[in-house]
Amino acid sequence: MQSVTTFLLALVLGLGLALRTAGQQPDPAAPILGTWLNEEQNGKITFAQAPDRTYTATVSWVRPGTAGKLKVGDVIAKGLKGSSSRYAGGQLYAARRGRWVNGSAYLPDSRTLELTGSLGPMSQTQTWTRVGNN
């Protein structure tokens, strides 16, 4: 009887761990994932899913000689939540101001990303283009 109980307990714990781990897997179908090129074509960011299932973007390329405060590896977006074409509740780094502002993202189509940062009643949107087929 003890071996049956031990087996059932191990099965339940194993199943629970498997389900918990499965729930933490990245969503490979999230349209925001991948690498994006800015309008000036002098910088790229790459969106990935964080362990808390929010989306984060880091600078993945900066054209040599580009003036600015950002460098490869800097986080410029964090905490974005959503799916499909709309993401909100996050923060964007406003490099010119040197501060974090409220942020959202919208994908009007599969190749276009609009990042909007807002501070109080003012907002600014930047358009990014998907790089390659990622």
C-alpha cells in the first residue's frame, strides 16, 4: 500500500511541476517577438518574453557613429503585457529625457510595430519595421 501511495504522490507532484513549467514557457507565436529596425535605420531592438510572461526589448544593434545614449544590451522596453496586436502596462525608456515613461505597443500588421511612450497628457510614437522573417 505504501508503494502505491508513494507512486501516486510522485505522479501528482510530477504532473503539477510539469503543468507549472509548461505555464512558464515563452509564447513563440506572440507577434511582438523578434527584431525590429527603427525609422532612421540606425538601431535595432529585440523583443523577448520575460519569465513573468511580460515582454522586454533590448537594443541589439546600433549603427557605428550614431550619436545617442543607448548601447547594445540596454533595455528600452519592459513589462509590456498583451497578445495579438496590442500590448500595454509597460514602460519605455525615453533616452532623450533619460527616464522611464508609460509605454504601449501596437502592431497594425505583421511587419510594423508602433511603440508609444506617454508622460502625463503628452505622448510620442515611434514606428519600427520587422527585420527578416523572425
